[in-house]
Amino acid sequence: MNIFKEQSAKYHIGFIFGVFSVVFASFGSKVNASEQQQTLVLIGGALTTCSSMSPKNCLSNKQISGKQTNQFRLNNDALSAIKTNWPTNNEKNRQQTLKVLAQIARQQPEVNTKSDILWAWRDLDNTLLNTLTDKEYNFVLDTLEVPVLTADSTRQKEQVSVPDNNESAASDILDFVSASLKTTDESPTILAVTASSRDPYESADFYEGLLSFNGVESKWLPLTPALARAITSKQCESLDALRTETMAVFNRGTIYPDRIKAEKALCDQGVEHLVKLIENATGIMFNGGDQSLTRQVLFDDNGKQYPWTRAILQRPLLVGTSAGTAVQSGGKNAYGSVPMISNGTSLAALRAGAFAVSPPSERCKNKCDNSLSADSLTYEKQGGLGSFTYGVLDTHFSERNRTMRLARLLADSGQKHGFGIDETTALVSIRAGETALMTVIGKSGVVHVQSDAKNKGAISYWPAGTVIDVTKDGFSLAKRTVDNALPSIKIPRLPMQRFGTIFSDAKLRSLVQAMCLTQEQQAVAQHDEFQLDLNATEVTHYYRVNKSSTGCAVENLAFSVKSF
């Protein structure tokens, strides 16, 4: 049963503006006029938005005009380019690839989608496809891609239509971003950074459209790893080569000529102009993808901040989704340097712990570089941007059952606090001077993980609508959240059983919510060789914050994991 869908849009919009009243009431008497307020909107990913390329996210499956898919063609020119410009010295892979592509070209001579090509390739030679290096794989697909053009031969762009979203929670988060911009600046501007994508030029259309709020100037900032390297070394004429070297993207000038031109223009204007451009912005949004890529536009190869990184850190509003949220973790707190999580599953984390190395390739299936598996828990020891210093941020959290991977990273890195944000949900962190608070908006909730030792600690769950007090002693539900809690409901108690496969899907969240609603004091679950014990203590509290299936707030539920 999904009670969430029964909540009215009026409730969500009312809450959005209610958050502002809470902020002003909390800060009004405590903040000096000279102290800058900063708001972080940290989205857990899956910001499901209606666009021409994602009609499934639109009301009544409405089709928005605009680019619908990337297109690929296996013609003689493409095959010749692959033969001539093969990016590595592996002659065997080159010859076998050309042979397979020639077969696919005979079967599918017309325009194809990426999935069409990959399915045909798997049928013909799946071993070869898995053998290609990332550079070879990306080179082939980038070379086969062709521009998507309108009738007048101009580049067709992906179009976004937020009013047609079929997920109101995503719209609510975007409304909050818009309102934050407008209450911060009379003439607000927001820049979209798409460096989390391997191909940041492809993502630019979507994020420009996503942030096209009335009364707000929004545009894409061509801050890519290639741009960062070129502008700081005065090698703007070598952008094409740097793009290949640092990003493993090819042929982008043919597919996105306007984006490549904008990147070159920004590079030519120099570092000082880029810094000033960022300083003049009210907000910046970082997209989803791979946070290790995002980090490359914030720090150079030696881990030193780029000249514009501090300007980004000082923006009044920072927004991230998925990887763009994870990269906000960083800086230092009382427990040392705050790391940035980059890969892993809960089961792999429980079995092998955390590794302070680069994450494995997303194409890796089994054995990967550095003796890692595709599921290994990896992290960047020095952290990311550092706008969020309270602890480690994680995303897609309950849906991908990441509680134990975050708990293990905290234990292995010496950090105390972790914050796991569910999909289509945002943790809003607001700070002005010494005053701070958090709140949760969107669809589901945020998991606060507190590590006491390896595989031991406490978890809290903050549903949408929760306000959290931030003090030197930690994080707790605000009095207004507790006072406004809904009455308990009468439902049957949990059965006396050991719950299975607890670290898959969103089963852990479901169990914790059931414990909250039934006021249960303990539960036992297992997954393979691991047993999970959940126990309420004298500091555990349950409050029903909203009527959704994830609406029950939990404070300080003790957990421990042991193997058997």
C-alpha cells in the first residue's frame, strides 16, 4: 500500500514554505546581518523529471517535443575512423572489433540506438565486448554516434517539462531550490555543472532545462576535467587532446558543437574570468553520475584545490543529486578528514571492509583493478568539495540498502556520523554563522548512521517533513517535529521470526518502519552469513511524522551485525 500518493500537492507546497518560516524563526534573532547563510540541497538521486528523453516520467506518458534518444550509425566513414584512430596499441582488439561491427552493419544499416548495437554485439561476441578497455569501448561508441538534428539541420536538444512530472516529490524539491534562490538574491543565477557524467556535454541540455525557473537566470557551466586542465596550464588549443586524455570522450565536436564551442570560449577567457563567473552566481548544481569524475574539476592531480574551488564552496546555495551530493562530503571535523564514498554494496563492505582507492570501472563484472570486485567498498580518503563536514554522505540509500556499507566506512575511517539520503528525497542543510539546522523534503527520508565500532552503532530515520536540530552534541529531532507528531495507529505486532535477505532491496527500511509503527523493541534479521540485531534502548524514540509508508521517524535504534 502506498499511502504517500494520497497526500495532496498542497501539503508538499505548504511544507516547502513552512521550512522557510522555520529557518527564519530559528535564525532571525541569532544571526548577524554580516553572516552569510548557506543552504545545501542534497538529493539522494532519482530526481525523476519529465523530458523528451524520459516520457515515462511525464503525466499520462505525455511526449515532450525534442530529442528522444542518442543515435548511432555503422557506416563506412565510422568504420574507417575506428580503423584509423584506434586509441590503444591492442591490434587484436581493433581487428576483432572491426569484424564484429562490419557484421552488425550488414544486419542493421540504418540509424540505431546504443542498446541496439550492444545487444547485437553481445550476440556475436560477448567476450570481446567485455575484453575491451574502457577507453576502447568509449571510443567505439563515441565514434559511431551521429548528431540528432532538426528539420533545419540544427542540433536537436533534450527538452524538460517539470510541470508535467508524474512524481510530485521531484517537483517539490525543485520548487524548494527555486524558492531558495529567490529568497537569497533579488536577481538569482544558478550554474549547472555536469562533470559527474563521463560525457558532460550530453547532460547539459537536461540540467539547463531542469533549472529553468521563472525569475532565475540559469545556464550550463562548461567546467569539465579537460577545461580544468587546459585553463590552468594555458593549453586551450589542446582541449580536444585533453578531452580524450582526461575524460576518454571522443568525437564530441561533431555531436555537441555548441557545447564544445562554449567550453573553448570559457577556456580562452582565463581562470580569473571563471572565478568571477562563479562568484557572481547565487547557486551551483552538480549532476548525478560518478563523484570521482566530479572531484576532477575541484582538485588537480596532486589533490590541490583549483583556483575556483573556494568560490564554489562559498556560494549561498549548493545543490547536488546522487554523485553531486556524495561529492559534497569532505573537509575536516572533530574525527579527522571526512572521506567521500565512491562504490560498494553492504554485503561486500561487511565481508572485506573499505578500500581507500579509486572505484572499479562501472563495466567491471567480477575481478577488477587493484584486486577489487565490482561490489567493493571504495572511498576517497581526502574527501570531496567539503561543503558538508558533519560526516559522510551517501545516496540511493534505502532503495539500494546501503546502511551497512556506510556504517563500515565510518568504522574504518574513524568518522562518527553518516547520512544516507533516499531516492527522490533531499536533506536540506542550512547554516548561518554558528546556527544550523537540517530538514528533509521529497518522497521518503534520510538515514542517520552513528558508528560506535565495527558493525555496531545506531540508526535514525528522518522522514520527509522532519526538522533536525544540529548541536555540538549531535543531531536530534526538533521540538516542533516531536510536538506535531501524528497519533499512533493500531496495527498487528511484528511476527516472532528472523527476517531474511535483509540487505537486499529496501527491506531494512521496511523493517525499521514496521518496528516504529508497532513500537517494537527488538528484531532479528539475516542475510547469508550475517545476523542483524536491532534493539530499542532508553534513548530510542518513535514518532509518526507523516502518513506515508516511510513516514515514521526513528531516533537511535541500536544495531549490531555478527557473522555465523
